[in-house]
Amino acid sequence: MTTQLIELEGSWEEILKQADKFIGHRVRVIILTTEAEIKQAITIESQKELDKLNSNYLIGGNENIRFGDLSQEEQESIKQALVSQTEGKLERWKCK
């Protein structure tokens, strides 16, 4: 059985608006209190994502988009954004 991890980021109030989706599920909450902690967490998580990135990797949260199904341009955009984030630059990627 494959476990799908869903990552949410936002204020507590924004997260609570989606709470009904997770009733009966285990969740982990990480409180990010300073810009330095946020930057460090993004750097660490981006490296983890980069390490497991392959054509079968699912992205897009609830949309279950396979990385390999994206265009080459979108794949490169995601890879470049993850590399930037591992270097401490806070950038996000966009897919069509």
C-alpha cells in the first residue's frame, strides 16, 4: 500500500478551513515561528522532494499529477525551483 503525503502551508485559520477533509486521519503539525525557521524548513523539505523526484512521483497535492506526465518545460521549472529552494531561495513553481 502506498501512502500519499499531503502538505498544507498557511495560517492556522487557513488550515482549519480544510479540517473536515482530514477527519479520521493522522496529521502532523509543524509550527514555523520565524523567517529563519520557515526558510530552513523549506530548504530541508525541498531537498527531500528533489531526492525522490522521478517520473512516477505524484505532485499537485490532491490532483495526483504524475511528474512524468508534465511537459519537459514544467519538469525543468519544478527541478530548478527545488534546487533554488535547497540553496535558500524562496521560489515556487507553477504548472499549467
